Amino acid sequence: MFPQAQEPVTYEPAKSMSHRPDDLRPMALIRPRNLLGFAKTRTGVLGLTTIGNLIVRTISSVLLTRLLRPYDFGIVGIITSVFFVVTLVTDLGFQDFVIRHERTADRHFRDVIWTIHAKRGAALAVVVAAASPAIAWAFGKSVLTLPLAVASLIFLINGLASLSLMTALRHDKSRELSLLEFGLQAFQTVACLLLALWWRNLWAMIGAMLLQSALRSLLSYTLFSDSAQRPARDRALAREFFAFSRIVLMSSAMALLIGQSDKLILGRLFTLPEFGLYAIAVTIASAPWGFAESYINRIVFPIYALIWREAPGELPTVYYRARRTTSALYAFGCGGLIGSAALVVAILYDPRYAPAATFISLLMIGVAMRLPNAAATQLMVAIGHVGRTPQITFARLLWVISMIPVGFIFFGPIGVVTAMGLIEVPATLYCWVLLRRVGVLDLRKEVAFLALIATGATIGFVGETAILRLFPHL
């Protein structure tokens, strides 16, 4: 049993279903009858824009490598890593709090939360800019100081964005947000290429990042209705928000430790070429999760929050049905990648990178199992059991602390990779316990999801073996 965390206020759900989206009334959330119909659904738009983002980023990377130096990418890469860490350790859970709260429609409520959001952005900008010399010293790269200080303005700009980007999810606007994200990615790419043609240095990438943040904040006030914001204070509401945020911060800190532990350990154990293979595997394995994370946060979580507020009795049915088709496709697809990793590597890379296939297969096990665990986590947030979310993360942390040493002692570095690949096993078991406690667990559906992963892996392996025999020089 994991330690109990203090729970925030749980809101009494309303009984009316008058504001429920039309596709929820028959509870047929995703029933695509043809490819075109599916492309118009929230999930279809998210999938297509995710693919579009990957294509745009790939094109951008290929073109920028011809205009800029590796030195420039190194500096911006460090800045991106610093921003990732700062964002995660200061994650206060604004979006989850706004989506699930019963007072979100209240202008004063939104203004109070926006004021906190803006103050956080301003504070982070000042702190990161002031700390940039120390951060540059820690990395042993004094040239990092000025670019990092300038780029820290992104925190300020993003902090001033309207909360409409969060409330849009509550109003079934996930399609619009997905298209907005794709448009912003395309804008940043074009801006970066044009600036790179002009400046030919790292400031092209930093300038494009700043322009994209500014455009995002501007559009947050123009694309969605009821997006105006103004400073406001409310001590009681602020206390409620920070009580919620303490739990989110705890979970984020553990997630940061878990997410970086394998890289820190393997960075010491692997040679540089071996670690390069692992980095490629991480990149490939993380691609499916990028889609799944957005899908759960943007589409599934708002549905759970809505059902909890307006018809909690339907939650056991909606919990699985809201993501039935997508979960099945995700499980089968991830399983296919587990089984066919060697074929994927053979198609994408030359023979030197073949060992990365083993890493991909192992890491994809955790990626495949994570989707239902993410859904369970967001369900806990939706129904007010926010204290359960760090407990799920804590289950993963215990696994990392205990199984990485065991894996290394018995199997060496590959044992560490295996431990990371199986990291979702304890989280899955604990999520089942939580779902049973709230009366939602359907063990047959949970096992069916795992069976689809195994089926996809089997078919993928059989297909991979046959193709590689026919084309041995791939």
C-alpha cells in the first residue's frame, strides 16, 4: 500500500446532461465508419496533426542542418533541456485544475488562475535569466549565458497567454487546438528557416521560438470566445489551487527523476556509440506516446471530467468506451513495433544501427502499456482523487530504484533497458487497484488490451522475419 496524500476538495457533480456534446449522448464517442469520417473526429484530427508535426520537424531538421552548425544545435539543445526541467519541476497543474473545476465558467475564477499563471511565467523568466551564468558554468559552456537569458522570455510570453487554450478542451475544442498546434509548428519552422537564411547562427532558432510563443499568446485571445483576462486576486481560491498543485508538483518531481534515471545510468555504462543507439531507440519509442499523451489529455480527460460533473453513474461505461477504438489500435500498433523493430531499423538506417532494434522492442513494452495507466491517472484527477496520481508515479519510482540495480547485476546494461521497458507493470497493477476502488475496473477489458499488444507483437515478428528473409540486404 502506498502512502496516502491529502486530497483536495471534491466537487459535487451536477445532474444535468444538457451541455454534453452530441456524440456523448449515445456514448458512441469514436465509431469511425470510413477513413474520411475518422479523419474528421477529434482523434482523427489529433492523429493527422501529430503526423504532420513529425513531418514538419523532420523537414526542418534536414534543412537547418544545411544552414546552421552543430555548435548552434548543441546550444539550443541545452536550452531546450533546461526549459524542460524547469517546466516540469514548476508544473502546477493549471490545465487539470481548470478543466475539472465546477467554477470554470466564472470569469472571476479564470482571472484569478490566469493571474497566478502569469506571475509564474514572469518569475520563471527572471529566475532563469538571473541563473543563466550559473547554468552555463555548470555545463562548462560560458557561451550559453546570453542565449539562455534571452530565450527565458518565452516563459513570460507563455504565462500571459489566455486560459482559453485550456478551457477550449472543456468545450470540446480539441480539434481546433490540434490544428492550432500544427499551424504554430509550421509557422515556427518557416520563421526559423527564413531567419537562418539571414543570420546563419543559433539566434535564428531562438528568434523563431520567441515568435512562435508570441503568436500563440496572441491567438489565444482571438481564436476562442470569452478569452479576455485581467488581474484578479482571491485568497481562498488561491489556497485551493496551491493545495491541488502541491500534489502535482510531487508527481512531476518523481516523473523527472524516473524519466532521466536511465539516461544518467546508461550514459555512464555505455560507450558513446552505444548510447547513441539507445538515444535513437528512445526517439522512435517516444513517437507513439506523443500521440497517446495528447489524446488522453486533450480528448479523454475532458470527457471524464464532464461525465463526473453531470452523470457520474455513467462513468464505468464511459471510462472504457470513450477510448475503445483508439486504445485497441494503439495496443495493436505498439505491439507490432515491438515485434518488427529490427525491420523498422533496417528500413530507416544502415546496418551499423541494427543493435538499436533490441532497445526499441524493450522500451516499446512500457510505451504500449502506458496508455490505460494514463487514462486511469486522469480519471483520478477528474473525480477529485488527485492524491492518487503521485502514488501511481511512486509505483514506477519504486520499480526503478529496485529493478535497475537487479537488472544490471544479472544482465548488465541490457538489464537496465529491460527494467525501463517493464516500468509500467507496477503502475498497471496499482491502477487496477484504484479503478476497482472507484467501481470502474473491468478486468476483462484490461487483459484484452494486453492481449492485443501480444497479438500485434506476434504478427509483427512473423512479418518481420518473413520480409527480412525475402530481402536480407535491407
